[in-house]
Amino acid sequence: MSPFTLPFFLFLCIMMVLYFNVPKKFIKHQWIILLIASYIFYAFTGIKILAFLIITTFSTWSGAIWLEKTGQKYKELAKGENSENKKELKKIALSKKRRILALILVLNFGILIILKYTNFFIENINNIFTISYLEPLPMVRFLLPLGISFYTFQSMGYLIDIYRGKYEADKNPFQFALFVSYFPQIIQGPISRYDALAKQLYSSHQFEYERVKFGIQRMLWGYFKKMVIADRIAVFSNEVFSNYLINDYKGIIVFLGVFLYSIQIYADFSGGIDIICGVSQILGVDLIENFRHPFLARSVAEFWQRWHITLGAWMRDYLFYPLALSKAFGKLSKKLRKLCGTYVAKVLPTCMASFIVFLIVGIWHGAAWKYIAYGLYQATFVSTATLLEPIYSKFRHMLKINIQCYSWKIFQIVRTVFLVTIGRYFSRGDSFLSAIQMLKSTVSEFNPWVLFDGSLYQLGLDSKNFHFMLVTIIMLFTIDYIQEKGIIIRYEIAKLDIVLRWVIYFAGIFSIIVFGIYGLGYDSSNFIYQGF
């Protein structure tokens, strides 16, 4: 059920009427409406794939209770025992809890890996044995469940938190099912934490005009970013990526196509997040923010701290820290201290952990070598930033660069955007080889005149649409800059005179209707990150 269709709006309206009109004596069970709505919403993507959601939900819920009971059992046994026996019982309990955790993690990440990466493995095995007389392995057709990466990561984060004793396991399987399947976020995140989301979901909520107003405002901005900005850019970027060989696109044309794609994916993904956060705000549930104006970042590392924030936080807490603080990395640090000195010994293991994390993030994006290359590219910049900082510092000092001046900050932003854009060759290219070919096409010809001779108007957008696209992009980044200064535009609009306020509202609605991208073969329902 796409957020861009009439059935979605009818579904939302019916669900809201039921949700906000629950009789007072049943208000404590208001969350049941959300649970039923979430499963109905998910069922629209396919009844069969509901099984995967149910497996993850039940295995995580029961696994968490199993972990908790195991810990409690050995605490009871340890009562009255001497210190040596207590240590031994604690060791046994920890070992059993690790096995339980490993079992549930392997089951759920195994499902994700099998569904998402089986054909990638088969394809590469077939390529290895192309010169043999063996029959190639057949490809497997899997239906990839909607949001499987998001609900799997969210559920496994909860399970690890239970293992660490962060909070008690949820005893109600149906409430926990809501935490996993909450329909606004299951399309493309954000990846929420149990302690931040669950209490909101299970609490009762009354209809609040202010929340509905601000929720609808945010939804409108999300639809504008997706349908007016992202989908208009897509016409241009798709032409470049699909036909760069056929039409011999080179130089600035290719780079501009990739650069605009980088903006497209931002407007698409953050627009989708705005829509679902707006829907959730109407229902009385505040989802965690997933973007913080990434195109204002001054380093590649900072860019990824501002982009898909909840995925980065998940990787930091459940992968980076366990790696960086592991015994193996501790031993490595001790050896490096003797060989390379204190600074390298302190920083290099952390850089290695960061490199592994970003490589995995690249692989998470998809089952293809281009995503592995994408992960390696980003991992290189992020992981070496701290390690090479003393060299960068000496270089800046040698050139007498004032790092506090505004021009230096602008340079850092432009440099970061450029480096991130280069990475998009790999994430958007049809394959790794296509990405390399596009990079060669970019540097093979210097053709700045295409910016002025009308060539850009032959790439899917006529002159009016192209210039309108540029205006909306400037608008997008202007609003980002204002919000970066701590100004919440929705709240500022709410303070305006009622006439002016509604003029802005209607202008937003009609701009989406009039300037949104439509047409034969066009499908606005697809978010780029929906497939991840």
C-alpha cells in the first residue's frame, strides 16, 4: 500500500477514526488498533511474506524472555554461594546467554542474508566455474519482504539490549509485535530503539489538533521533496545513467548526472522519512530523526553521521564498539604500541573497526560488487580521517590556513560533497564495471560549454523543467541551512496570520499536484531505500 495512493489515505483516515474513538474503558488497549492496522498494511504487500515478519517477531520475543530467565535462574542459584562458586555460575550463565543470542541472531540475519544475497553468491560461483563443464547453478526467485532490513536490525538491536541487561524483556507478544511491525516506519525506517519507541506505542493517545497540524505539515514537505524534487531529478539522472554509452555522454554531463542523483536520493529518502514521521506524529508517536542536513557536513565522516542516523547509530552500538573494544583489538593495540608508538596504537584499531563497519554498510545496500566497492570507498575516507589527522594538521599549518574562517568551512563542505558524489558512481551505476566506465567518461573530456549551449535540456527535462528543478534544489538547501540554525520552519509558519498561513498550506498542496512528476510508466510509489 503506497503512501501516494488513494487506498493509503482511506486506510489512514479509517484507522485514525477508530484509533481516536476507542471507548474510555478500552483506552489502555488502544495500541491493538495500531497492531491490526500494521498487519493489514503489511498484508497488502503480500500475505505470504507475513510469515517472515512473524518468524522474526516470535523468535526475538521468545529469545529475549529466554535470555532473561537464564540470567535470573543463575542469579537464584548463586544466592548463598561463596565468591568462587558465584564467579563460576556467572561464567556458565554468560556462556549460555551467548549461545542463545547467537542462535537468534543467526536465524534472523540468516533469513536476511539468504533472501537478499543468495543469487549474488550463485552468480559468482557460476562465474568462477564458467570454464568447466559443470552445469551452472540455477538462480532462485525470492520475494524480498518489505522493510526486512529495517525490522530485522530493529529487532536484533532489542535482543542485544536484553542480553546486555539494558531493560526487561517485553512479556506481551502482541505488544512486541507492534514494536516490530509499526506500519509508518516499516517502509524505510528509521531503525528505532525499544526504550525510545515501545512506551509511546503502548500508551494511549488523544486526538490533538497541534500534533495533527504539524504532522500534516511535515507530510506535505515530504511529498514535495519526493514528488517535486526527487522524482524530477530522477528524469535527468536516469537518462544519464541508462544511456551514457548509447549517447556517448562524457565530462560534466556525467558528473552532473551523478551529482544530481546524490541530491535525488537525499530528497527521496528524507522525504519518505518526513512522510512517515508526519503520519506517526498525528498518531501521537514521535519517531527518531534520521537525517540532519548532510550536505552541510564538512567531512565524509560527518556526512555519514548526518545521513541515515539510525543505521549509523545501530552499527556504532552493536558492531563498532564490540569490535573496537574486543580482546583481539586490545592485543593488537598492545603490539602496535611497541612497534609504532602510542598514537598509532590508540587510533589504528579504531580505524580498522570503522573500516569493517563501513564495508558492511556498503554490502547492506545491496547484493552486488558495486556495493562492496561503494563500501570500501566510503570506509577508506572515514577510517583514515583520524589516523591521518596529524599529517593534515601539519599541511594546514604549513599553508597557513585559517581553519576558523568562513571560506575554509565552505571549502570543506564542497570537498565533502565532491567526495560523496564520487561514491555515488558505484551505488547508482548498473554494475562495478559500469561505474568505472562512467568515471572514465567523466575525466575523458573537459566540456564546460554544455552548461550553456542547451545540451542539458536534451536529457529528459526541457528548459523550464530543468530551471524549475534548480530552483527547488536551492529551496531544499536553503531550508536545510535555516533548520541547521535551529529554526523550525513549521513552527514559524504556525505563528503567522491565519490568512497567510493557509496561503502557504494551499501553495504547498497545489505545488505537489501541479509540479509533481506524473505520466505513463511513472511510479512515484517506489522509494529508493525501500529495496534496502
